[in-house]
Amino acid sequence: MGCPRAQKSAARAKKARFGSEVVVVDTPREISYKTSKDSVDSPYQTSGLPDVTEGIYSDTETEEAPDLRLRWNGRSRSDLIAVFNSAKRDDIHAEPETAKAKFLEALDGYEHILGATHEDTTKVVVALASFFTRQNRMADADEVMEKACRKHIAKLGIEHKRTQQLIMQFAELLNGCNREEDALAFLARAKESAKGNLDRGSALRRKDPRDHPRRDNSRRKSPAQESDLMSVTRQIQSDNDPAQIDHALVVARDHVTEKDQAVESLLKTIVDQCEGNPVILARRNLQARTELLKLYNNLGVSRQERAEFLRGMAALKHIIANTVWKKQRFESFEVMEASLELAASILKGGFEREAHESFVIIENKADDAFGWDEERTIWVKINIGIIYQTHKTWHLAKPWFEHAYVASSTANGYDDGITISLEQALDKRHFTYVSDEGRPFKTIFGVCGSTIRPNRLHIE
């Protein structure tokens, strides 16, 4: 009755249910939408189109422009969204030359209006690279990926989460096009570059004569840096606008990375401001608390700051319970992601019982809000497993991977890339996104086509 591997997988799935009855919930496999009939004409002709190598996707860093653009070549952002959607429809309807022109126009406009590293611009870049791979134009696809990576590294640095995410997306794309060796080399090179940057930074800090031993082993801040923290603190005290809070969080993260104890006051101010607007600022509340706990973990004082860890857990439980979860809105997923990051910081602080309770709350809410076998929920389960695998033991990670395996095999079948990857993880006692063992499946948290999967890097 069926192949041995399928029987083995089915047996594993049955065992992983832990004796409970599994109810399959009918959830949408993708998020899609329809627009009115395309009325956008490409400004390019279908013959003699400029190639990607002719400067349409240039190396110019448009974010350096001194002006703030609302239009580019007569197109507003709404116009460019329509062009991008039109390009995707032309691609589906096998009109590659028209689709190419529109993809290039959309990317050029997004870069000038939003900037080369904006998340929406990145979506167009990935779509363009995917388009070229489907057209078997690998050299053009590689050039698009290389230029996008250069722009992210130049603007944000290779260690930045958005840069790392883009690298992972491109590795997934290469892997999905039967270019596994290229994908592995690409990831290895990115990892080596990131490690090199960290090593150089450490060496510079060791050589800096201004460094003095402190209980937190951090660098002493100059008066200008301390003034910067105070200035940001005063700004958010007078205006808790979400954009101001986001800016404050960016500033705070840099200081947390540098183990600057002075940022503690700013982070507590952010938390207070978020508590004053609990609905709008729920995600930012979780993010600020995460950075505060990361600071204590970096300083090695988590046990002394136990009360803050417990307050972080209480805030997580309250926000999870009181958030209005909307299945089709990305904001709900962002709150879920921020909750995972906070729980991970609690775990790394040594509060294992509290962290486990938090992870269970998050998983149950994902099951309820998105569907127990929906792709975002599978992502949540995998990430919890990776957190335990990275910071604790395989024994603690295994149940979460089993939960993800049951959900993925039910939703996607035994030949799906994620299912195969999870099955191999359970056999080898280690999960990885892309590896030699992952072949021959096509995608890992796929970026091709119209399927929407939260293809973010796992929680740090």
C-alpha cells in the first residue's frame, strides 16, 4: 500500500500527533487578489527592448538622492503598483517581452520613490530575478541578484536582517532552479563575509585605547553618543507616533549590539509610550521589550533583571490575548514574529519554564488565528524548533519540528520541500533550510509563483 517512504512518513505523522485527534482546517494555500483589467501601457516597445545589462537596473544608489520623490517618469507609487501587477499578469499569460519591460519599469520607479532597500522594492527585485530564471536567462537573473545584494550591503551592511533575508531569498531561488551548488556557495560566501565583518569589528574594539573594562564589557560612549540617546528619548516622550517609535528602535538596536548600558533608559521609555497606545503600538511594545532583554543578556545580568523578563512574558501573554487577529493582514503575522523574538530572548536569559509557556501560547494562537496546518503556522513551529536547536538541545527542539512535520505533510504532502526537510531533520537530529541533504526538492519556503509564504529568516 504505497511506497515505503510514504508509509514511514505516515507512521511518523501518526506518532507525532501524540494521540490527539487532528482536525484538518480548510485554509487558503495562498493570498491572492484581483484587479480590474489591465489598462497600463508599457512605455517600452516590445521590440528592441533595453536589456538589464544596458543600465535599466543600474548600480546607482537612489536612496542618496537629496529630494523626496512622489513620482518617477510621471508615475506615482499607485501607478507603479499597477505596472508591477500588470507585469505579473503578462508573465502568467506568456507575454515575456511585455512583462520584462514592465518589471524593469516598476523596479526603476520603486527604487527612485521608495529606495533600493525598501521591502516593497525587494519584492519587485525577487519577482524580476524569478522571471529571468523562468525564461532561462540565468546571466540576467544573476546580475539582478548581485546588484540588489550590493545595494543592500552598501546601505545597510551585510549583518542587517533585511540584507540577510534577501540573501536567503536568492539562495532559495537558486535552489529552486536546480542550482543547488550555486545556492550553497552563495550562502557560504555570505556567512563568511558576515563573520569577517564581525571579526574586524572585534579587532578594532580591542585596539581602541578608549575602551575601559566595565561590568558590561561595553565601549564607553562619547558625550555626543549619549546626547543622541537623550535626544531620541525626548522625541518619543513628546510624540509617540509609530514612525518616531520605529526610528527610536533602530537607534536602540545599534546601542544594544554594542552593549551600551545607557540605552536601557531609552528602551524603557519606548515601552512606556507603547503601553499608552496598546492597540496601535502592540508590535513595537514587543520589539522594545525584546531589545531590553537582549541588552541584559548581552551584559550578562539576566538573573539580576529577572523582574523585567517576567514583565516581558506578561506583556507577551496580554498582547497575544488581546490582539485582534486578522488572517489576511500581514500586521498579524508581524505581531506573531515579534512575540517569537521576545520569547527567544526570555529563553536565552535562562528562564526556560517561562519561555516554554510563551512558545506554547504563541503556537496555540497561530493554530487558532491562521489554521494549524497553514504555512505561517508551520513557519512558527519551525522557528521555535530552531530556537531550541540553536540555544538549547535537540531533545527540546524535536517536538516542535514534529508538530511542523505533521502540519506540513497534511497540508502539502510528503513530496513537498518543507516536509522532506523536516523528515530529514528528524532522522539526522538537525534542521536546516538549504543543504546537500535537502535535494531534490525545488523550493524551501518558496519565492516563485504566487504562493505567499513568510520567507523570513528564522528568529535570531
